[in-house]
Amino acid sequence: MENTFEKLYYENLSALQRFIRFKVNDKFDCDDILQDVHIAAYRSFGALKNVDSFKSWLLSIARNRINSYFREKAGNLEIPIENISYIKNGYGVSGRTTVSAVRDTLEKLGDKDKQILYLYFWKEYRQTEIANLLGVPLGTVKSRLHSAKEHFKEIYPYHPKQIGALIMKKLPDYLPEYSIKKIEKPTFPVKWEEIMGWFIVPKEGEKLSWAMYDHPSRKRGELCEMSAVGKAEVHGIEGVEIVAVETDPMGYNSAGGQSKVERSFVAQLTDTHCRLLAESHFEGGIKRYYTFLDGDAFLGNWGFGEDNCGNETNISPKGDIIFDGKQYVAKEKDFLLDIVGRYEVTINGKTYDTVCIMDCYTYIDGAASLQYIDKNGKTVLWRRFNRNDWKYEGYEKTWKEMLPENDTIIVNGNLYVNWYDCITDYIL
């Protein structure tokens, strides 16, 4: 029995570790929980009737242990009910005015309303966890939460549809002319809440369209229309479901050569990171699902950061990538993402003060991108570059040979050629 258990355990260890780390932030606590799960699973393995369900059985043990961990932690938690000054003014997706309005509305609520909304929306506790924390029945929590929401709506100055529910505008058939000018001023930190590579902020009600434009023709290629449709949960982690409809998608997005593809994501936005938890799409008449527990099948395409922690939302220069005036000098490390300068981008008749975030080799070795983000944390322009010899064995030509007119950059001594650009309806 021992050999069978250990074999199954270590076959599923990576998924177990990811599951725990997604739920618990503290590394040392994760290690303790992992050890507790190992011991508990070993002791009760004999009661498992079907070894084919070992993975789900193991994760259920982990889930119970994590719930116990949070119950223990909640016993010493101080719940602020008189002051919620941690909700700071800042540039979010809806701007400073909306954040201030939320804070001001909360300040006008009674202590019980303020407390229940804080626990549910900001601490992201489940209703059952709140019931345990406050020592009240689950029905009381549900009733209090409903009342608090209604009281909030009565006081809040904006109609819900005004928040984030942007109307998607028609993107042009050809990329508007633009200019990029280096600003000799210090860069500024930015709150960047967009899903990396998909440009939408994972908050309920958000809508966005974006498109790729080939060079040198500047003609529109793939068009993507995205909507955040509601809350969703993946392996016990709550996020927001986003539906994306892609027209004329690029080959790797086409799911079997279709000219129109619909896929869904579940993404989670926290105070510090934005990450994808799951992806689904139709292929061959079958809807296929991938989650963060599916290893490389998910992480290789949709994950970012160690253990898929996601991309940071609070961006400031790290010194991992430096532009020395001639080339970009990037460190040899995983998940390279850094601010590389401040630029004035003029596009579609408007001028934006931006910082440029460079991404090197995140998903594809030999690919880099330059993403210009304004002070609202929104993408103004995104540019994709390929190392000159990228996929040479397939094309049998260098990118400079194929696209001689396109812009180039130098990264660590290697030539990179601009392939296509992306814009969103934010600039329209």
C-alpha cells in the first residue's frame, strides 16, 4: 500500500502544490499545509475505494485543511468596522472619481453593513467563512449581505451600468498613423490591471474590443470583442468569467482553422496581481477546458509568473531590462517584464503620456513586446517583435528578409523585427 500511495502522491504533487499556493499566500504556511495533507492522505489512503479518483480525493483533503487554516487564522483577525481607510484613491479602471465615490459611500453606511461588505468584497471570504468568523448562522450572513448591498445602492451616486460598462466602438480597418517620442523625464509607477495580452480588466461589466494590425500594410487582422459577464469559481478560487469572440484569429488562436472563435476565461484580480485561472474553447465540436491545475497544457499558454501568480498590477522599474540608447539589455531570468522608459504616444489625433513595459520571452523564446501604458493603467499601443531567426526552420527566411520595411530593435545584441501592432477601443 505504501508504494502505491507514494507513487500516486508524487504523480499529483505538482497539482497539489499549485492548488495550495493559489489559496495561501504565505510560503511557510503552504509548506506546513502540504505536510499535513501528506500525513492525512497517507493515514486514510486505505479507505479510498477507487484509486482513479486519487487526485480529486487528495485535493479535497487539501481543501479541508486550507479551510481549517483560515478558520484558525480568523480567530485572531481584527475586523475594521469603523475605518476602512485602506481603500485608497488611485487610478483604477473607472478612474479616481469612482474610487472616491465607493469610499465615501462606504463611510456613510452603518458598522454592520460596512463590516459585511468588507469581509465579502475586499477580503473575498465566502459566506460560510464569514458565518464561522462572526459566529452567526449562514442565513444571517446572507440576510445582512443582501441588506448591505441594497443600502449601498441607495447611497451610491452612480448607476451600476455607468461603471465599467463601456460600449465597444468599431476599430478601423487600417491602423491609424502614430508617433512615439521618448520623454527625458523619470518614469511613473502605474496600476496596470489588464489581463496580460488580452487588454481587458477582469471586473464585472467591463467590455473591450481590440485588434491586430499587420505591418507594413497596416491592415487589420484579428479582431477580438471581450465582455466580463459575471463571477466564476475554479477549484475553489473566485474570479470573473470573460467571454472573447475572435474574428479572423491568428493560426494559434483559431482552434481548428475557424474564422470565428468564441472562448472563455476565468481571471482573478487582486491588489497585487492579475492572473488567468482557466480557459475554454470549442474545437472539433467539443468544448475543451483547461485550468491552472493542468500543468503545461495550461501554464505554457495562459500562465505567467512563478506558480502562475500572474502579472504584477503595481508596476515600477526593476532594472531587469535597461535601454541604453542603442539596445535593450535584458537579464537572463524567467518572466521578464519591466518598465523601460517614458514616451509620448500620439495616435488617432490624441497624445498620451505613457510608460513602456517590455516583455521578453514570456510565452515564446525569441519574441518580445513593447506595451505603452498611460497613467490610467490602460494600453494605448502594443507592439510585437520577433527575433530575426525566430522559426527560421519553418519560414526558411529571416524576419528582416520577409519584412524589410518594418521597425527593428536590438535585444542583448540580437536583431528583432516588428511583426504586428495592437490597439484597443480605449483610444477611439
